[in-house]
Amino acid sequence: MRKSPAKQTGTPRLSILLSDTNGSRYDSLIRHLERQTLDRQDYEIICSDAFDRESPQMMAKADYVFVYGQNEFLYNRNIGFNTALTMARGKYVVYFDADAELPDNALTEWLQQADSSPDENTVLANPYGDTVDEHSVHTVFMRRESAIAAGGLDESAYYAGAYSGPYEMLQRIAAMQWPIHMLASFDAFQTIGISPDTSMTLSGLLREVWPAKFESDRVQPLRTSFEILQLRASNP
């Protein structure tokens, strides 16, 4: 673990969870987070890097930075997201899978949207229409306790490499019939390097070749983080 200069003096309302690759994924996002109307004391930034070189920007602006030094052929960013979840102190967490340019009031509006929901397991996300796959979902906002109850992100090798990300949890949340709503201000939410138009997805292929393991009603990860299992056991 490498810890950047701490920004927090109290307990944040929101924890921002990032999983990087040699400090390359969040160049615009970290700058846009600085411009948010939400008070900096109300959110923390926790960034895990799958490899061994953290972003200087992240070291300067995040609250916690973890460097894993993974050298496997298929790195697994979900492990970093899960570590960030276990460290999170906010009532809510938001997963950012991709770089993004946020409206200045995005975090404030998302908190208001979540607070106004009558269902504590409401999930806010950005699926393009009815599509939920590794290309279409890059941001998921929910209660920390709900993310733990859902098992966090799948650490199986099937969800390694470029196919890591919160989209797979959203598929399981849909199977649990938790309410999923579009993030507020999404029309002004610019993502970088993400295209929803794809003719083939790994998740779709796996459902075709191994339907028993990747059936659409599966609600648990194929491999759950040990730390998240411990948190679930302490919060039945």
C-alpha cells in the first residue's frame, strides 16, 4: 500500500473506487473530480493499481493509493476494486471503470438521487438501454452495504484483463431484482474511449459456451473476495 497525502478529517458520505493500470486510466476524471460542487470532505478517492506504477496525479489527489504489482498475463482489476470497497468509509460508493468528464454537480446530484430512493438497495448506473456488458457499463453508484451484500466484484479469472469491471455485478443485481436507475445528469456525462456499439462481448460468448456457469439468474460471484466474505459474515 502507498498512501498519498490524506485529504479527510471526518467521515465522507461517498467513496470513489478506482482500479487503474500503471496510472493510465483516469487522467480526465481526476481533474473533473477537483471541480465538483460537493465539498471535498464529503468524498474520498481510493485508487488501486493492478501493476506497479501509480499515477503522480493520483498520488497527489487521492486519499489512498494501492499498488499491486500484478504480472500475470491476465491482470485482474476487480481485485483492486474489491480492496477499495473494503477500505471505503462512505455510506455510498461509486465505481468508475473508465475515464470520464463529469458535470461539476454530478456527485452532488447522485447523492441526492440515492438519498431520495425509497429502496436502500437502489443502484444507479449508466447501462445503454437494456444492454449490460463489459462495453456498456462504466459507472455504478450504490450503498456500500449493498455492494458488500452483492459480493463485490467477481475475482474469477473469467473477469480478468479488459473484462474486469462493475458491469458483471450489475448483471447479478438485475437477477436479484434490485431497482436499477439511470444516473442523473447522464446526458452531460462524457466518457473517454468507451463505445456501446459492439457485435461481440466476452460475457455474451461465455453465456453461449458455458450456460450453466454464466446463466442470467446467477446472483453470486464465481469467486468472492475473502475480505468481502468476512464483511458479509459480520453484517448478516
